[in-house]
Amino acid sequence: MFKSLSLKVIVFGFIFTFFSSFGQSFFLGLFNSSIRDALSITHGQFGSIYASATLLSSIVLVWIGKKIDDVNILKFASYVIIFLSASCFIFSKISSVFFLFIGIFLMRLAGQGLSSHTATTTISRFF
């Protein structure tokens, strides 16, 4: 039984780590030139927006991340999945610099932040 449960926890952690890619720099960087061209912004402007959104998401992550201790892990994971899905949808509809900031903020928070946090916290709690 322990082997079966531990395998499920490892698979859970793998899936959440894998889907954290949506908020990672390497993934968002794939769309850098397309976004800059569509919004007519420079490398510096994109970098400033990206850095600001990342900094804000890391600050918010401290507050939201501690909620994992107050909520059932499956419920928290469900919220993260829904949040990441909504973030991806919003990111796909970017039409201005303001929405670019919001899209990057949400992708960094939900993907890179909360998905990774959920995986590492769940696995470290179990083992």
C-alpha cells in the first residue's frame, strides 16, 4: 500500500512540476518576439514589464502560498489547476501592454510559482 501511495504522490509532483513550465521563463520567452511585434514594444520595455510582473507575483506568492497549510491539498491543487488554466487563457488574449503585464503576472504566479510550490510541498510533506 505504501508503494502505491508513494508512487501516486511522485506522479502528482511530476505532473505539477511539468505544468509549472507554463510560467517558466524559457516557455514565456518562446513568445517574446511575437508579443513585442504585436504590441510594438522594445526589448527593454518587454523586459521591464516581465521583471515587474515577476517581482509582484513573487510577493503575492508569499501570501497565497501559505494557504496550502490551511486547505486540503487536493482542493488547493484543484484551485491551482483552475488558476493556471485561466491564466493561460488570459495570456492568449493579450491585446495591450496592460494585459501583457497581467498575463505575465498570472502565468508566473500560477505556473512557475504555485504549481512548483504545490509539487514540492506535497512531496516533502509525504516523505
